[in-house]
Amino acid sequence: MPQNSERQPGPRVGLFVTCLVDLIRPSVGFAAVRLLEAAGCRVEVPEAQTCCGQPTYNSGDRADTKAIARQVVAAFEPYDYVVAPSGSCAAMIRDHYPALFADEPDVLPRVRAVAGKTWELVSFLADVMELETVPGRFAGTITYHDSCSGLRELGIKAQPRRLLGSVEGLELKELRDAEVCCGFGGTFCVKYPEISDKIVSEKCAAIEESGAGLLLAGDLGCLLNMAGKLKRRGSAVEARHVAEVLAGELDQPAIGEPGE
């Protein structure tokens, strides 16, 4: 953590929960809060937040994406940082919002200000707050999938591995072709289901080949795609968001397991 953090109030962080976390896996949001507070942050969850607009953006609907983005910008302007437990949502705000409003010079400074303080959760913990130890403990082997948005748009690669290295009892087994897409791609898997299925089948074969008992990633969309395919293959490998392991929030069944 930064020096003198114990004598100074921590940054005020607005947690961008994401649609998938809110609707499908709220435990990821609670894990994110625990990790941010462990790093010394003051965490708030703005009630006015909405989707980041990525589905409409990827579908070519710029008008509705702008309307959504305006709501996001207004909701998160008051905070020192905007943090999301998703590389794709963070990249949408950080990288694509400014380009989206390039034709509106009166709005662009506000958009750039919010975009410039937006971070993916694990990257924020490792690179901004310089967190060295995490609350989580995990006795077992894991493998890690690098999501496309986090890796290619935000440069997230070493950060999750660095934090996972501080988890007592955890053993990381690197995944063959870890940087290869899982086949989800947001609306891609809906538009091109056969191609998506081929990609995720190859990804799941690599996951099983690793010998790990648990798959981790930083994007819930990727995890839902891979966990679903693993279940259909009859695999014993479970899947969780990396924040759940880092925070020690493991009471919830793994993704797709009975009782979830």
C-alpha cells in the first residue's frame, strides 16, 4: 500500500458493479468491496449506475450507447476512482467513451475525466494501491485465463498472478494458450455460435489439460462461457472470479454449480 496510507484517508472509490455481477454473481461485487477496503479505499456503490453500454456499442447502436454513457459519467464523476471487476467494462469506459464523444467537445472533457480514473479491479489493487497481501486463503491448484479486453486493452497480465502469489496455500498452474480468446466476445457468441463453440471447446481442453481444479479469470462473461462448456463436457473443474479467491469469499458455490 502507499506510504502513510494509515494516516491519510483512502481514496473514494465508486464501484462499477457490472450487469453480469449484479444479475448473476453478486458475490463478486462483495468480494470487490472487501478487497478495496483491505487496500484502504472508501468504497461506495452509486445507485444510479447502469450498464456500461458495451452490448449496444458492439452492435453498432451509437445513439443508445451515448445515452447510457452519459448516465455512467454523471454517476461516477464525484469519485477519485472508478473500479470495475471486469476488464471489458473498464476498457469500455476508459478506452471507448472518449472516442464515442469525440464529436461533442462540450461533453468530451467530462468523459475524459471519468475515463482517465477508471480501472479494472485487480489492476487497480496491484498498480495503484500497491496491495501486497490479500485476505483470501485457498488450498488447491488453480489455472488462470487472461481475458481479451483485460489483456489487450488494459495490459493486465502480471497483476492477477502477483496477487494470487500472496494467497496462502494456492498453487498456480499456467494454462496452455492462456492468452487465446475463450470464444465469448459479448455478442460474438450469439452472432457466431458455431465458431464460438469451437473456440471454447479448445479452451476447455487446455483447462482440463492443466490439471488444475479451479479456473479463475477477471471477467464474468468469459467465466460463464467456459464454466458452461466445462459442465457440458462433464468436467470436474470449477470456475470462479479471481476476486472471490483473493478476498476469501468462497461460501457461494462455484459458477454453474447446484445451489448457486
